[in-house]
Amino acid sequence: MVNIIKEEILVEESLKNKLEFICDFCKVKYTIINGNVRKIDKTNLTYIEPHRIIINNTTFLAFNYSNDIFIENLSNKIKLSQLENYIKTKTIT
């Protein structure tokens, strides 16, 4: 039987502060759902699930210690510094 071990990863404080600053500046509310590490017992297989940031029904994915943020999935990324412009131009309300 395959045993999957799931461990929660807390959002890095500097990433949380950056997101809070951007969202406060854009006057939008956000929700952060912590990511997880999933390990398959007795193997070396590990999957890191990114943190999910939900801003008015749009899901962004982020990893600790990264300057990139992903929009909806891992194939569409922007720099974290561009998130403010993305929120303003896409009119997420």
C-alpha cells in the first residue's frame, strides 16, 4: 500500500509582507492557503504544492524564496513586482 505523507509549508514572512503591501495598495482583499510537501513513504519522490493566493476569484500560485508568481497554473508566470500592474490592468474586482 502506498502511504503519502502530507506536511504543511508556512508562507515565508517576506513573501507574505510583499503580498500584503501590494494588495493593500491596490485595495483588494486576498486569502492565502499554505502549500504542502507530499512525500511517498519509502521512496525519494516528493511534490511541493505551491501556496495559493486568491484575489477576488483569481488564483495565484507562489513558492517561498521565489520572485515569480503564477497565474492560475504553473505555465503562466509573472514577476512578483508585476502583480500590482496585473491586478490593475485585469480589473480584478
